[in-house]
Amino acid sequence: MMKRLAKLSFIYSILGLLLGVFYREFTKLNGFTGETVLSGLHTHVLVSGVFFFLIVLLLEKSFELTKHKKFNTFFIAYNIGLWLSVIMMGVRGCVEVLNLDISSMMDASISGIAGLSHIIIAIAYILFFLILLGRINDIGSNKVD
């Protein structure tokens, strides 16, 4: 699992770097000089993807988080939430840069899905900390899975 976490962090680093290039080139190509959600994509992916999973990797080494029965649930939920958030930020940013006239229903849908992605990530964070605290308690009391 440690190798899987390291590879995932690497994948997120490539994605984050590519999104930084996309932001710069897409706005330049469209002559856009204003504020856009696209500017935050690069940072969001690097922090929420790369750095977070590098921290999880370090914690895995010490606390064997993956031995917890809920780790896979956390892992899947977090990645779904993060990917959904990144996609919605990309959609919102492209709408802003292209100055698209979208319906209020479409605008609300983009915001709603983005909100849902953040709720999924929040649930995954809570689950992560419950897993971490559970493993710390197990190790502290010498319980073995």
C-alpha cells in the first residue's frame, strides 16, 4: 500500500503541474486577464493530492493506517471528492475564462456538485482522523490487527 500511496502522490503532482500550465496557457490563449477559479487548481491539487498523500504515506509507516478496516472507504471517498472538486473547479474556471452565458440552473448545478465534492472530502477527513486515532490507540495499548 505504501507504493500505491507514493504513486498516487506522484500522479497528483503531474496533474497539479499540468493544471498550472493549462491555467497559464488557456487564459493567455483567450486573452483573459481577470480573476478565475482556474488559478487555484494547481495549488489545490498539489496540497490536497500530493502533500496530503505524502503525509498519509509517512503516517502509514508509523501507524499502519491501512490495517484499519475503514481505510479503503476513506481512500475511495477522498479521491472521489478530490477529483470531483478538481473537475468542478475546472468547469467553473473555463466558464469564467470563456465568459459563457450559462443558465441559472447550470450555474447552480456546478456550485451544487462542487459543494457535494467538498462534503465528501470533509467526511473523508473525519474518517481519516478516526482511523488515525484508532490506530494510535491500538498501538498504545499493544493491540495487533
